[in-house]
Amino acid sequence: MKNEYTELLKKIKPRQNLNEYNESKFWELVDKANKTAGNNYNNKIGVMKTLLTNYSADDLIEIDNLLNRLISSKISHTVIAASQIIFKTSEFRATTLLMNLFILKGDNYFQYACQNPELIVKEEIIGFSYETIGDIIEEKYKLKTNELLPTINIDLQISGTPLSLKDYPIKLPKIWEKFG
């Protein structure tokens, strides 16, 4: 397995297709996962796996491009702090994971929760794995092409003011109370 992955890494290409998937169709896909899976994150991820199976390699790249833009356009120091409190780690993957949780609750929730991550305290987080939509896209792309998803450079501009650890209970009191 390790040797196979090493060979795939040697062949990885830069991303040529920078088009984005139609955003309204993406949110329809998310709504379909919500209707089928309810409030369980793992079930939503499972539904997304099933739904993305039928997409072409180019569609998967375009969905990934859209997903990257959605996350990079909404990431903030407040969302990063919220993810650090909730997941008890400063790894960037935790922030991506929290933003996936927001995304899988739908367009409106994503928009508002990125502005005010404390909305998450009203939600019961059940069935939570550490798999993201991006992970699914990579998996489906590899199955279709026997290649790794082409690489892309993302210019991440984190909005807001950086928070120090001592500010977390003050700036995010509801999250701190529930998850801290």
C-alpha cells in the first residue's frame, strides 16, 4: 500500500482545471444529503460518498475547487479558535472539519455560522467522524482515475484579528462553556 501511494505521489500533477462546479447545484447536493441523513454527520458523509460516486473526474475537481473557495473565503480567526476549542487541537484539519460541519448543514447555516461559530452550540453533534467532503472527493477521484487529485495552491486570507488562547473564553463563551 505504501509503495503504491509513493508511486502515485511521483505522478501527481498540478491542477489544470480551475473551473468551479455550479454553486447552486452543489447546495442542492448538500440539501439532498441533509434530507436523507438527518442530523448525523457520519450519515451525511455516507450520503455524499454515494452521491459523488456518479460524478466524473472533472466534476470532482470542480466541486473541490468550489469547496476550496467556500472555505478560503469564509475562514476567520474566530472559526479557527472555535475549532481549536471543539476539537482540542490547533491542526488546520480541525478548522476544515468544522467548516465541513457548517457546509453539511446547508448554505444559509454555513454563511451564518462562519460569521458566528457559536451557532454550533445549539446543534447536537452526533455521529462525528473526521472525514471531510474533500476526503471523499480525493477517494472518488482516485477510484475513477487511479491518480491522486491534482494539486492546487490556495491563497488563504484569514479574516479578523488573531485570538490568543486566553481570549477564547471571552470571545467564544458559549463554545467554551459547551466544549472547553
